[in-house]
Amino acid sequence: MRRVVCPGSFDPVTNGHLDIISRASRLYDEVVVAVLINKNKKSLFTVEERAGMITEVTKEYGNVRVDTFYGLTVDYCKEQDIPVIVRGLRAVSDYEYELQMAQMNHRIAGVETLFMATNPEYAFLSSSLMKEVVKFGGDASGLVPDLVHDRLVDRLRQE
């Protein structure tokens, strides 16, 4: 079985993330969306909430599984016997950072990285940008799944 991991914080998941996940699901037998537990970062949503939203918005794919992890992505890959990491690239600046990470991941664990060019429709999206737009009353509908949009608006209204 050909497996790939799509790691990230997904705070929250955007349509750009979903584009990469859905495209990977057509190339691999199983896509594991691994939600990072980062104890040093204050997230808007808990790891459980993020994993739950991703599970909900990817259920139509059938071969996508959501998991959580703490630590290095390559350690997660070794533990789960997943040989490939998939990463979306929005811009040249993403490439420089992701290439360095890919080379390190290959060096320390032999894990390959597949880069996917982001659909230009979503190239400007980031989770932090979506939070900022909604926080200041902007409309992020169509940029995140409807379910995520509703929860994002509700959460930021509470703050």
C-alpha cells in the first residue's frame, strides 16, 4: 500500500490545505493528515478540534485518515511506516524552507518529500491570514470550508 503523510498545524485547515490533501488522495492509497501538537505555540483551536474539523471535511475522500503527533515528522513517519511526506508550495519562499527540511528529513530518516505546487486560486492562503481576516471582520468564506468558517467566526467572537 502506498502511503503518504501530510503534516501541519492546520489551525485552521484552509481550502489550500484541502487542495493538497485531495490531490494526494488521488495519487496514494492512503493519506494520513498528521496534526502537529506544538506545545510552544498558542493555537486558536485545540489539537482535537483541528483533527475533528479535518476529519469532517475530508470524509468524502475515503482514503484520508487524520492523526495527531508530537515531535519530528520523520519520527512519526518511521513509527507509522510512511515513506513520503507531501508538502504544498505557495511561493519561492516556501520552496527554500521546505527544501531544507526535505533534505534534513531524508538525511536523518530516509524519508522522501513530494512537493506539490499549490493551485494558484489558493496560493495566498495561510491559516494565520484567515484568522487575522476574520478577527477584524473580514469575509473568509470560500477560503476555508463552511464548517471551519463557522467555527472560526464563533471562536474569534468569543475572544
